[in-house]
Amino acid sequence: EADIYQTPRYLVIGTGKKITLECSQTMGHDKMYWYQQDPGMELHLIHYSYGVNSTEKGDLSSESTVSRIRTEHFPLTLESARPSHTSQYLCASSEGSGANVLTFGAGSRLTVL
Amino acid sequence: GENVEQHPSTLSVQEGDSAVIKCTYSDSASNYFPWYKQELGKRPQLIIDIRSNVGEKKDQRIAVTLNKTAKHFSLHITETQPEDSAVYFCFIQGAQKLVFGQGTRLTINP
């Protein structure tokens, strides 16, 4: 079934660890996004990509990095996690043209101790 | 850049009553106006959208109205039910940016 998948769903790690949140979509969408969201709160865009080898920073300052080597894959990496990074991270994708109907993944809930 | 203001931030209505949420935007080039619903612990999902050449669109108990002159669009939910309780986000697709509203937490009281 065409969908967008995120792993891990839950992660608890210690300060200073490097982590990568995975996001893969099987819909052939050109555009992909990472949002940071505290439960029930605003969706903050931290990174987006309009295609392979294209990545841009969003509105929210973030110490994370992303890569887009394949159309279907858009991982997010934190080189050194801190307690302030504790949040939910939502990956989304949309088609390349026309109305941007976003399809979201289930999210990765990160807790940094 | 694109600015979007969503109001109210919280809304509590009696079951069966109507709820209205409004978003105001600044980019006159915006041409697509969707609404997303996020239930507790779930991912946001599109519930209704409207293109800039249409003033109103209805899908059963939900409707979206657009006033391009005044640069605002609204979500209307009639005959509210407990399953309508969620956080609702408007979304703006402007010339340069894609922006979500701040969200409205809707609670339906039995």
C-alpha cells in the first residue's frame, strides 16, 4: 500500500548521542518535509526538499540536517542530541505540481534525557 | 513572507451545535486552501480543501468558505459530534512558501 513510513516510532536516548530518523514514501512524491510538533501544538517546518539532491531549511531554526539521495527517502540526522530536541518529528510528502496535498507519516517521538 | 493567523486557538461547543474556525493570510498569490484535522495521538489528515476560483465547498457536515478579497477562509462544521474533537490546522500555499496556521483545539461537549 502506498504510504509514508517513519522509524523509529519512539526513541529515548542520552544527551550527546547521534540519531537518524528515517522517512520513506512509496507514492513517488517529489516533495518531502520534516515538521517538529509538540503534542497538539503548532507544526514547525524544519526542512524540506523539492527533489533529489535538493534540500532547504524551514522556518524553525534546527540543529538537524537532512539528505535526499533517493526520491523515496528523506532521513533527518541530529549529530548531538540535547534535551531541547525532545519533541515529535513528522515527515510528510506531496506531489511535485499543483495543489500540495500533504500526506503525513505517523511520526517519531524523540525523548532526550 | 507568508503570514497566516488562525482563530480561535481553542473552541468548545455543545454536541449538535456548529463550529467555525477562521484563517487570515497575507500572500495574495495563495491559490490553494486546505484544512487538516489531527486527532489525539494521530497524524494530521486532509479533510477538505478549496481552490482560489471557488467561493465555497461542502462535504457532508463540513464546509470551507473563501473570501479572496479579504484574504480569509473558514472551516464550518455543522451538527458537531464527539468524533469532531481534534486540533484543526489551516494551510496556505503561497507563491514561495507553505505555511500551517497555529491550530485550533476543538472540544465537543456531550
